[in-house]
Amino acid sequence: MLKKVVLILIPVLILTSSCHHNARSFHFSYLVEILPNEGNTTRIWLPIPQSSKHQKIQNLNIDSEIEYKLKTEKTHNNTYLLAEFKGEIESSKTIHLQFDVIRMEQKDDIAKAEFSNYLSPTSMVPVDGRFENILDENGLSHGNMRGIYDFVLDKMSYGKPKVSGDKYARKFPVALSSYLSGEGWGRGDANYACDVGVGNCTDFHSYFMSLSRSSGVPARFHMGFPIPDNKEGDISGYHCWADFYDSEKGWIPVDISEADKHPELADYYFGTIDPHRVEFTIGRDLKLEELSTGTTNYFIYPIMEIDGVPSNSFIKRFSYNNL
């Protein structure tokens, strides 16, 4: 099968001096190696980043050894790649996304959105009596978003508890016991975050969104990658953050897990996020065409199915270098 290459050229953005020191330019590589398998049909879904007020995606190149189509997820308007290979994959196939990014420090965004998408519950971000009671019991009135931010920052700690007997299990033995037999942190489960109080960025911001939406304030989930301070290197994993809607200022960003890691920046990360990141997708429970489950909880890593069955028969690598 012939290799398919797409090169998308976007005019270079010239930054003004006022934001030059609050921006970062880098090249990003998203490489997936699909390992051999004996299936009849292999499908793989990859997120594709888009330009916005806060980032410019340039020189997007998609180099794929499998035929693919670009799709749009309708609810949140995310772009994604859907590749399909018929028959046995006898030798590894690669899909390589590369692009340049100019990422700006983000404060607010007056862009319009369908608010109903960001007020309703999702599978792991409930909007219900439990979170309404938390608001009431802690005096967090409607629209007190700094109060909700501070509450989550106080109640959550960044960590990845996995087994009984680790430092988190000793601190939260009862709450953790119900999760240790299954999956806990990293799913963006607001109930887990509320019960355990320890998790990664998905858990922090799901908790925040459940409280925000339960108070009647729209809140969104953003998924991407952090860009380290070095000139180049590999990226070990994703990063996520959130924003909420203010009727006067628009969408206001928060990054509570980074504030937990850097307490001295707690004020900064309420209303501002740094440019050391790239965004790929918005939203939760995303509907992807041909996906056997119909939706995915969130979307940043490759999703692969062999004959309609989820598979991890691939190798992924993310890297960057400054421009």
C-alpha cells in the first residue's frame, strides 16, 4: 500500500513585542508504530491539533503507511485521523504527525461555545446532589470560581496511588480500598477524586468541573502535552487543564494540578496558564466514527482496535525541539 503524505502550510504568525516574552515556539513529533497482527481489520484514531487564539499550528505533516481520512468530532469540533488497514499486518506500519507550534500564554478567551455541552454531566464528571452538597457545606456560592479552585487545590494532592501499602493507601485506606481492585487515578473520575483526594491532572480538573457545573457555571476540559524547559527531548505523557465561562471575560483558564506542584504559582494558575504546552482536544466522552464503544473518555493517545476489539499493539513516542 502506498504511503500517503499530507503537508498543510499555514502562514507564519508574527508575534508582537507585547506577547513575545509570553510565547514559545517549538516543533512537535507524534509517532505511532503499529505492530504486526493477524487481524482482518485494524483501525487507529489519532487526535490532530488545531490553531486557536492561544496557539498557531503550522507546517502540519502527516506521513502514514496506512490510508486514512481526517474527521471532525461534532460536539466539540475536534479534528482526528482515522486510519484503516484491511488484512494481516505482516510488518510494522508507522503514522507520523509533525508540526510547528507557536503557543501563547493564555488568560481569557471570548470565543463562543455551545454552553449546554459544558453544563451537562459526562460519564466521569457527574453533576448531581453530591457535588451540590459539597458546594453548600463549604459555603461555595454560585459563581465563586476562585473559591471552587481553592477548594479543589486544598482537597487534592498530586499523586498516582496504585497498590495498598503505599503512602497514599496509608493516608486514605478506606477510600482507596474500593478503587485498588480496578482503575483509580488518571481516568478523570470526579467521584474518585472526591473520595481519595489524590490523582493526576485529569482527576483535579474533573473534580473542578463537577463542582463548577453543579454551581451552574460552564466548564471545559482541555487535553494536550506539556513542553519541558529543555531545548529538545522526549515527552513522557499528556497534560490537561480546564476553563470556566465568565459572562464578562469569556473562558477563564485554570491549571490546578500545576498549582499543586508549584504552590507559589497558585494565583497565576487561576486565570492564566503558561505557554509550555500544546493543546490537542477539548471535551469528554468524545464520539469517534467507527469506534466500537462509540465514545472515548478523553482523547490524546492513539486508540487502536483489531477487528473491533481494543488493542495496545502499538508503540508511541512524543518529542519536541525548540524553534
